[in-house]
Amino acid sequence: MARILFFIVLALASLGAGAQSPLKIKALGEKKVVQLPPDPLFWRIENFPNLEAAKAAGGDYSLAVESGGQTWLFTLGARGTQTAGGTKVSEVGPIPRVSAPQYLLRINEASGPSGAITSIHSHPGSEAFYVLAGEQTIRSPHGVMKVHPGQSAAGQGADVPMQVSSTGESDLRALVMFVVDATRPFSSPAKLP
């Protein structure tokens, strides 16, 4: 009996050894707006000395968050602008526009060891990425996109199936920007062709 139990435990352990861990997703901030700024849309990413300064400098389409010991201000708007008091880190876009009666602007943090992965899903709007550490891979019907540290990338538009994973030699840490239809579920299960 003990021998059978040993083999059952060994079999279960070997099944779990190949399993991929889920990518950890943490919402850092969000707000709803009834309209979007004029086209073309870009996410401007800036650092500020503290959260209070970032919030005071932000506008109607800005989200101030803290991540990794830094204060970030993300602003959806025109390309080539800068917020007073901030240090520009990157701009990402153009962001595919979504039409909706109300919009949700949201910033997530994605993190995990190499091999961590999300389920296949879609969002009712556009997603963009800025990688701080590691490497992020996004698989969609349009192909595979890899984003390296210090790089930003605009994702696909609304309702495009995707799967996101950590594929670098070190743990992934990325900031993810969304502009989605606030009247629909934020994320839905999907299938890749």
C-alpha cells in the first residue's frame, strides 16, 4: 500500500512539474470617462517625484500610480506632449480607437517568472505595454510580438484574442495600459485560431 501511495504522489508531482504558472496581474489604477481625446491616441508615460505631484499634474485622461518604487503618470492624448513636472519615459501608439458609450482607462502591472502565462483572452478595447524587466511575449492571430526592457508597444484593437507570457531570462515586470468599453466585461475568454 505504501508503495502504491509513493507512485501516486510521484505521478502527481511529475504532472505539476511541467505546468506553467499564471502571469500575475495587478490593477494599479482606473477611471471612467465619457469621451476620448481626438485622434490619434497615444499613451504618454512619465515619472514624477511622488504620487501627490503626479495626481496634481494629471488631467482628465491621466492615471497616477505607484509601481516598483516609482511614481508613474499615464496620459492618453496627443503625441509629442509632456506634463509639467514630469520626466517623459516613453510614448506608445497610435492606440486603436474603440467606440463606446463610456470608457475605462486602466493601468495594470504584469509580473512573473519566465514561463508564466495568461489564459487566452480578449478585451473590449485597446491594450499597450511598457516592459520594465524581463521579456513579454504577446501571441495573437496577427502573430507574435516580443517587448524587451525599456520598450513600449501598442497591442491590437478590441476583441482580438491574445495570450501574454513572460519569456525572458529574468522575471517579467511590465506596465499595461488599457482603453476599453466600460459597459462590457473587462476581459473575456477567447480562442486563438
